[in-house]
Amino acid sequence: MALSGVEIFKLLPKTNCKKCGFPTCLAFAMKLAQRQASLDACPDVSEEAKKILGEASAPPVRAIILGAGDKAVKMGEETVLFRHEKRFVNPCAFAVNIKDSESDNEIEKKVAMVIASEIDRVGQKLRIDAISIECASNDAVRYEAVTRMVSSRAPDTPIILNCFNASAAEAAVKAIADKKPLLYGARLDNLDAMVNIAKAHKTPLGLYAEGPEALSSLAEKAKAMGVEDIVIDPGAKSAKGIIEGNTQIRRAAIKKNFKPLGYPIINIVMKDDPLIETAIASVAIAKYASIVVLSSIERWKNLALFTLRQNLYTDPQVPMQVEQKIYKIGEPGPDAPLMITTNFSLTYFIVSGEVENSKVPSRLAVMDCEGLSVLTAWAAGKFTASRIAQFIKESGVENEVKHRELIIPGQVAILSGTLEDKLEGWKIIVGPREANGLPTFLKTKAA
Ligand code: SF4
């Protein structure tokens, strides 16, 4: 059970020395209880208290690393049921499933698609994170060969060994143990053998059981046998089953600090109809999955799922921003129009997208307004005539353009007069109120 703030306080030194950054030990204890502080911040806590408090201050969902190297994926460490309570911490990983019964040609094609799946959205690299290799042949020799092939074609991509046959799993794990694959496929009837493989090769172990109750007893057994890094699959395949199973697991972990269910969840979401699969995967992403295994990769599907995941896993307390600078859209010459906007990511991407649509090569001055949108930044005094004038002067754009015309968003038309005074020699042009008016505006201006 989680300790209350008062229970934690009783274990602290009670000297109120403030070295932890809090005014009193009680204030620090309250933050520890809410998991908003780390015990490391108190240098004077006793070893005995550390032992007791270590568990209380650890995230209720254990951190697990899938894979090794630059593309390794961290999962777990979640502390809340709802994003608005604080934030969701580690975005769920997407894996595509490859059956070892498919032809080598098919397998190579899928691996190539995984490697090519990476896109850049709002400054973040998004991709299919892992490959799940399913032992559909039930043939240990074939399974090991396919595992080696996939690993050599995608050396940096984390691998999930999706295999319920312990001897096939053992050969495959041995072949790529240095990649720290997730060995998924332990259940009641093969637990001993799978635990031994995971322990021998220090890989995380994926447990499968029908429903949270059976899963928690399986997890307790695996832990008692010496496995710490566990991923759990409650076996649900439908949207309803995933919502029910995953929610029960997350509630038990977060609200009750119930350790046998305090592990990242894996959902195998594979359907014949890609649309249904995408819909169910969306539910899994929204409801606590740490790994979602898909049957196929399509660009439209990736875009939908990447966007949903990104939106859920951004910190709602931190605005998304892009770098302050002059962005070139197309290949603008010295006569190309110059526009200005703020550095809120969404604003930047919408405005730059519309400028691209216009096919008029342009420059877009993006000003640091702490990630606020145009109107909010203006209302907060961050997108003012003085600050815009200073930014334009310091940006060096005066050396890039022959003209002295700056297009400002229509929503801040009120700034035009003052800005002309502050930015000597420049003409201020009021652009459209909404970004979708930019293509017509720019084309008319260029005509
Ligand atoms: S550093 Fe430790 S002893 Fe000092 S105020 Fe913080 S909790 Fe108390």
C-alpha cells in the first residue's frame, strides 16, 4: 500500500533543514506522497527509512526498457489515471507483428517498412518502434533463423519475441540476447521454462493470462522466481475488453499500489480489417497500453496512431514550441514575402502548412513567445510591437530581403501602427485573421 504524507513524515529526519528544496520535512513528505518529489533530494534520510520509502516513492508502474541502444523504448513509470491530473510519462510503443511462417521476401519488405516509418511531426521523430516476431511455424530452427534475419536487417529496432514455445524462444533469445528483446509468451503452462530463459539472458518477460486476476497471480509467481522486469498482457482483443482489463490493471496499480499489476501493459491488437485494427489500437493507446502490437503498417494508419499518441503523451502543463528563427518555405528570393507569427508549435505548423499550400516561396519569422498562440501571446504582453521590432532587427532578415514589408497576423491588426513606428523604414501589412486565408492572400499579393 502507498504511504500517506504523515506516515512518510514520521520516517524523515524532521530537522527542517531545507536541503531538499522544501521549507519543512512535512512539505517534502506531502510531495513524496503525491509522487511529485524524489527521495534522493533529502541527503540525511537513514538507510532504514530509505528502504521503506523507496517502495513508497517508486512509480506504481515499473519502468521497463525494451531493446538496447538509441532506439530503445522506455515504458511504465506512470503515476496517474488521467492525463489532466499530471501527465502521462512514457509514450506507448508500436510494434508490427511478423510471422516466421511468412516468406523471407515478405518479412524483408515488412522490416523495410518499419525502418521507413519514421516521420517528423511538431519537431518529434515518430516511428513504429519495434518488431514482434511471432513463432507461427512452431519450428525452433525457422524461428531462430527469422529472428537473426530481422535483427540483422533492423539492427537498432527493438524486438519482441512473440513465442509460447519455450525451446524455440530459447534459441531466438540466445541469438539476439545483446539486443535485450522482450520475451513475450510466458503463461501458466510454460512459466518455469520462460522464467529461466529470461533470467539467464537478462531480458524482460511478457506474461499472458486471461484477465487481470489470473495475470496478477502469474506476475506474483514470476516475481517470486526472480524476474523483476515484467510486461503483462490481460489477453483482451476487443475494444471493450481492452478498456475493462487495462483500466482495472491501471487502477489497481495507481490507486491501490497493487504491485502484482504494477507493470507496463502489452495489447496484441491484430485484426483482418485495418480500419477496425486502427480503431481498437486507438482505444488501447488512450487506455494505458505501453505496447500495442499491430498486424500491418499503412501510412494512413501510422499517421492517425502517431498523432493520437503524441497528443496524449505531451505534458499538458508545458506548451509545445518550435525554435525562434526565420524559416524559409520553398526557395524564397530577396523579394519573397515575410510574415511573422509566434512559436506555438500548432500555430507554426498550421501557418507554414498554409504558406506551403500557396506555393508562394516565403519567409516566416517565428518569434519566441513561450509557446503561446498569437492572441494569447498578445494578451500576455509577449507579442508586442516593441518585441517584434527587436526580434526583426536582431534576426538578420534585413540582410536577406530587399523589401521592407512585414505581414502580421490579422488577429493583431491593432499592432500595425505602433509597429511601423518602432520598426523604422518598414511597412506593416495586415494579413488574414485565420491561417487558411493565407494561400489566397499570398497569391493575390504575388499576382
Ligand atoms: S532535506 Fe530532509 S531533513 Fe532536510 S527538510 Fe528536507 S526532508 Fe527534512
